[in-house]
Amino acid sequence: MKEHIYTIPVIDAFNDKGECPFCNMYKKLEEESVDYILGPAYMTDTIRLETDKTGFCKHHIKQMYKNQNRLGVALMLHTHLKKINSDLETESQSFTAQKAKRAFFKKNAETNNNISSYLNNITNSCYVCNRITETFERYIDTFFYMWENKPEIKDYIKNSKGFCLEHFSLLLEKGEKELSKSNYTEFCGIILPLEKENLKRLEDEIEWFINKFDYKYKDEPWKTSKDALPRAIEKIISTIIEEEENV
Ligand SMILES: [Zn+2]
Ligand SMILES: [Zn+2]
């Protein structure tokens, strides 16, 4: 099984601590992918053909825009727009033809309009998302490979703070497919109590965070609640928010 070459990034993500090791993996992959696309990659013909076709999602286009390489973003968007304009020309011709046909037959015939289908496809695809997903799936496979072949992963899991909701759900689903019946039972027996315990911990941390806004608790210590809000956000929506310096 070749998945073991990914064991290092999986272990690194558990060592990075935080509310979800899989969010750590995702964030690292995202940073690497944005750097990659704004590095020499966008000058490569095969990659440009791909980015011209898929484009980028809202989130990643913003990340790329914030990067220093504005010329790189402009070059990519230029050929992406060129492709859209050329495709739209073709799509609009068949749209007009379909429209004429519809008007001839039935007033409210149910057909998908091809321009919207084409545009929905483009607005829902992203080169960076695709690149992340491909490697992220390998990480998930590696994680389950480790569960069955490298028992030390169990200690990493037990010492973690559980997972965000999305990745916890993904582990339950994927685990059922990837693990043997007895391994899956053991797996659930560890991650389910761990997740419940950590969600309860966060609930308490947020409660203390709220209490700190009450003058009665003004002089009490923050305990572990100072950065509880970004951590709770990560747990719930799988997005790592950089810790604020001053609360
Ligand atoms: Zn996560
Ligand atoms: Zn994306």
C-alpha cells in the first residue's frame, strides 16, 4: 500500500494540536496549493488549460488576490475569461436555437437552459479546491491505513482534542467503508466519547468566555477561554481563524 508515504503529514497535523488535525491538514494543503498556483505553476500550459476550464471558488480567488503576485492572478484570469467568452458564444447560439424550438412547441416546457448549466458548472468548480481534495483523500486513506497498521496513531488520537464536526462525520462515514467490522467498532468506541467530551469542553469554555463579559467575573482568570471563540468556530465550521493577540 503506497499510502504510507503520507504518514508524515498526518502525524504532523496531530502534533500541531488545535481543535481538529484534519483542519490542520486541510489548511496546510490550502496554503501549499495557493503558493503553488501563484508560483511557476500558472506559467505551465497544462495547468493553465485546467484553470481556464475550472476557474476558482470565491474563497480561493480572495486568497490569491491577497497574495503579492497580482500579475500571476491577472494572467490566469485573462485566459480564463477568454475561455468563458468563447464558450459563451457557442452556448448562446444553442440557447437561441433551443428557445425558438420551445416557443414553437410548448409554452412552459421543462428544459434546463444550457447557459445557466454551463455557468453553474464554472462557478462551482475551483482548481485549488480540486487539488486540495485529491491529496486530502489520500490523507484520509493513510489515516485508516495507520489505524490498522501503526498502533501509535491511537495515542495521537486519544491525546487530541477530537475533530471538527465535518471531519468527525467524515471519519465515521469513511471508517465504516475502510475498516473491518471489529476495527470500526473499536474506532467508534474511541472517537465518539472523545468527540462528545471535547464538544462539552468547548461549550464550557464558551460559557466562561461569556461570563468574562459580566462585571462579576471581571477579575477572574480567563482560564482556557481567551481564544475559545475562534476554536469554537473551527469546531463548528471547519475553518481555522488565526488567534487574536488581545481579547
Ligand atoms: Zn476539521
Ligand atoms: Zn476553491
